[in-house]
Amino acid sequence: GGCARQRIELMDDGVRQRVEVHASRGPAFPAGVGWHPWFRRDVRRGADVRMMVDADRTYEAVDEIPTGWLPPVSGDDDLRGYPAIGNRMLDVCYREPRRTALRWGDLELEMRSSANVGHAVVYTPARAVCIEPQTCAPDAFNLAAKPIDGVGVTIVSLGRPLVAEAVWRWRIVP
């Protein structure tokens, strides 16, 4: 009893994206949305990709499923200082990131999202990097049932859609 709509607007320096989940009939239902972009590590020859995720907490995961416990970022998971990714192999969900961005030398991609996009999954396989802005944590429906607050599940009903936006902008930095 629902539908999803996505609008993508190309700009001179980036892209604006909007996703809406609407109920069309029947009972209310839980929903979450996000984007899952992959970026090459070698966008700028000779420049190691750097990543900024300005967040204080991550979700502890067991077998890649969040437990609900939110330890502080530390070690390789601490991306607040724009570190080079190098050989870090991350698969981490950050809670309430204030800023997310990627940088290849002098080329930066900043990712800004609407206030309800309160999570970012970072995945760094061998040849790519990902910052995935999401309205909810992975396995959020089960976490919300525990109950754990703030996991980002939205209840969609007639006249009460889930709407999320993201704007990704490229720029040259000194």
C-alpha cells in the first residue's frame, strides 16, 4: 500500500537527490531510505583518498548486524580528522554524523543531507570507498523493536510520508 519516488537534479557542481515514501492505502508501515554510492579510490592519480565522517559514535556489530550499543569512535573508525583511508577495511555505521566528505588531493566531495538522515555507513573495499547516508541504521526495524531509541525508523501513513534529501557537491580545495 505505498510507493517510492526519487528525484535527481544535476547541478553544475554536484547533484541533489530527494526520495519520498508515501502510503497509498491500508495500515501504516515502517520505512527507511538512503543512498549507496561507491567511489573509486584513484580519482586523482597519486592522491590517497581521505574521508571525513564527523561523528562521535558508531554501532557495535556482531556478524555485520548492529547490536544497538553505541561505542565512541576510536582507532581506524575515527574519521573525524580527514585521515587517508589507505588499507583500512571498514564496514561501520556512524550515528548522527555532522559532516561527511571525501577528498582526493585537491578534489573534495561534500555530502549534506536533511536532518532525518541520521546515519552514515562507511564501507571501504579494496578498490572503492563508500559513504552511505541513511535515515536509519542497518537492521533498524529489529533494533527499534528491542526497543532502542534513535535508530531512525519512520512510520509512514496516509498524508505522512518519509522524505529525505541529499546534496553532493564537488569543489577544488587549497
